[in-house]
Amino acid sequence: MSAPAPRWDIFCTVVDNYGDVGVAWRLARQLAGEHAIAVRLFVDDMRALARLAPEIDAATSEQRARGVDVCRWGGAQVHLASDPSDVVVEAFGCGLPPSYLGAMAARGRPPVWINLEYLSAESWIEGCHGLASRHPALPLTRYFFFPGFTVQSGGLLRERDLLPRRDRFRAAPGAREALWRALGIAAPAPEVRIVSLFCYPNAPLPSLLDAWTESDPPILCLVPEGTANAMLARWTGGAELHAGRRFGRGRLTLAAVPFVAQDDYDQLLWACNVNFVRGEDSFVRAQWAARPLVWHVYPQTENAHRLKLDAFLARYGAALPPDPAAALRRLSIAWNGEGDAGAAWQQFAAALPALSTHAESWTSALAAQSDLAEGLVKFCADRV
Ligand code: TRH
């Protein structure tokens, strides 16, 4: 008789936006689909999850989707308390219910308890990755698991078939056209530079959009609905950008597209020439797209986001020639609040051929490392 499938519980609270639940959902379905793990995902905001995963019914407290048992956190407390799994993943230090912690401690063999941290390219995370911390009162140990860009870290989420799917999409005749149809936009002419734009409301959009109105080649900018609404409305002079609406000025066309399911968002990134992304999960997905990217870091106090940006740029830019590295750095820093994003775009656009080549080699090097889910499964198997 074969051993029963290991059981894992993942807990996630939605702080704001979609990154926390986006990562937790991605991890949960990968563990279920690729590692035959029985996964329960506890989320406090089903509506946020349902935006990324249309198969989720936000009104249902317990449901099964993509091989994962998804539970609204709160509604399932009683059931929870009696039955912790072999591995417990606390996403981003969200905290566990005291009753559940008690039940973990009461198990004959306590679960492997993981705190999944936020992604950073900073080198200090390598020294902290995998460290253990004893609970002050209960016989429990929590391990800190740091996603990252090096083999000394926990790696990045990457489904086994992601890059082959990306390559099939790019090679398939008609795949891009089908995407444009699904997004409700006319297929762009071949010479148009297509840019996706997902950022926080404080991005210096006007200066960048002004620069794009004079771009050669012309630019089609795809904006997921709800991105920086107020700023865009000011720049357009009041035109509301709902999905399906376009706005043209000079050489720039802005096209609002629907906020799509996570897998469809990958296709959008694959189809664009340049991707502006933010936070954590879209930032990682843009790297798997292997196209030049500009990162808007989640704003944090004490300039912590700037440290994260600098660390990423240093790592990402290390193998770039000096001019494209400087162009990427200048635009990235301007996009995150220091400098003129419009002027920086000109330099960035000139460096695009080199940045595109580099994006491919960066992705190939990252893909040679094991992915986060695989690393986490191994880490836990050694400790169960
Ligand atoms: O939404 P975010 O700003 O999330 C942030 C960050 O994770 C940040 O680190 C965290 O502290 C904060 O939340 C609380 O950006 P992020 O991480 O890119 O997450 C967006 C998710 O939305 C990602 O899973 C991709 C997904 N997405 C879609 O599924 N469809 C879409 O159309 C778009 C634009 C995004």
C-alpha cells in the first residue's frame, strides 16, 4: 500500500492588492498539481482570490478548485482547530489562529511550520533562508523560507510547464490574435511597440505618457482595468478607461484591458515587448516572460523599497553592458519616484535591443535553478 499523500495547509490574509493571495494560490495549485499534495488554502478574502481565479465562487466558504480545497478563513475555524496538516505554510507572517497553533502543538509529531517571506534580491536573505525559530510557549518550530534569485535562497515560483507553454504560445499561429480578441482589442500593426502597464497609483505616469506620445515606433499601452485610474483620467482629460476603451494622443494609444485570470495575465506578458509590473508576483511573471521589464516596487516606509530595487538592479544588471544597465537603472529609479521618467524612457528605448537579449539569458539562468515549490517540498520532506 502506498503512503497517503502528504497534507499541507496554507494560510493567507489579503493585506491589500493581489500579491499575497496571488502567490498563495499559485503555490497551492502547484503543490496539488505537480507534487500530489493534498492542499487546503485558507484565505480571509475570497473576492480577491476570485479576481485572479474566476473558477472560485466568492460567495462559497468551502470549495475545491484546481485540486485545492479552498476555505474562507473564519468560517472554517472549528474544523481547522481539530485537524492541522503535516506542513503548515503561513504566507508572509499572516499569523495563525491560536486554536490552530494549540492543535499543531498537540499533534504527536508537530507539523513543519513555514513562514513564507516576501521576495527580495538582497543578499542578507541568503543568511536567513531556512533559519528556525522556537515558539516562546509551545513546542513548535517555525522555519523562515525566503524566495529569491539565487540557489542559496528559496527560488521563485515557476510551474514545470510554464516556459514550454510560453514558447508554444509564441510559436502558435494565431495565438496572439486570439489573445487580442479575448482582451477586446484590435490586433496591433507589426511595427507597433506593445507595452503592458501594471503599477501603483503613485507612479510618475504623466511624464512617461507624454514621452510615449512622441515615440517612434508608435506605442500601444495595455492597461489592466483599475490600474492608476485617477492619474490616467487626469492625463486623458477625463476619459474613463474601462476595458475595451481606447484613448489616442500623438503616437500613443492607451487601451484598457480587463483584469484577467492569472494564467491569461501570463499570456499578456508574453505578447508584449516591454512589461511594467509591480509588487511581487507580476514582477516574477514578467521575468519568466523574458522581455525587458520595469518594476514598480510596493511602496514601504524608510525607503525599504528603494533598497529592494537597488538590490534587484545590481543582480539583474550585473551581466549587462554599461549603457543598457545605466538605461534600465535610470528608468527604474525614475519610475519609483526619483527622476524624470519621460527622459529616462528615451535612453531605455535606445537600449531595448540589448535589454531584450539580456532578458532571455537572465530567464534561462533563473530557470536552471529549482523552483520555489520544488525547493519547499524538499525542505519540508527533510523535516517532517
Ligand atoms: O497586487 P500587488 O500590488 O500585490 C502586492 C505585492 O505582492 C506586495 O509585495 C505586497 O506586499 C502587497 O501586495 C500586499 O502586485 P503583485 O504582487 O504583482 O500581484 C498581482 C497579482 O495579480 C498577480 O498574481 C498577478 C495577478 N493579475 C492577474 O491575475 N490578472 C491581471 O490582469 C493582473 C494585472 C494581475
